[in-house]
Amino acid sequence: MLGIMLARPVAGFITELASWHAVFLLSAVAMLALIAVLAYALPARQPDLGLSYGNLLISMGRLVRDTPALALPCRTVRRLQCLLDDGAAVAG
């Protein structure tokens, strides 16, 4: 939240000192530095599931079916779609 609140005043301050180009240049340098730090600090990730893309998509369906917390929003969306479809049929 602090970053969002300070972004405009800091950018305005930098613009007053240099130019608006400096804001973009400093942002680009900060992003490159962040990429370098994260590349060094984060561990290498190599999943060993061995699933093909098709099997991965099928597993997502099983997750929705078997996990109530995931299935509830899907059922809610389906109910809303049915209500909207019925309303459209009545209105049309």
C-alpha cells in the first residue's frame, strides 16, 4: 500500500529533478535489479509430475469435482448463468 501511495509523489519529485524520462529509466533499472536478485535468491523449480498437458487439464476437472471449496464457485456461476438465461428467455 505504501508503494502505491508514494509512487506519484516520488515520480513527481524525480521529474522535477531530471525529466519524465528519468522515471522510466529508473523503473527499468529497478526491474532489472529485481530480476537479478530473484534469479539468485529463488530456488530452482523442477516439477517431476510427468503429466502431459491433456492429463493436466483432466486433473483440474477432478480437483473441482473432489474439492468442495473449488466446486462451490463453479456451481454458483452455473446457477447465475441459469438465472440470466431464464431472464433472457422471459425478456425475449
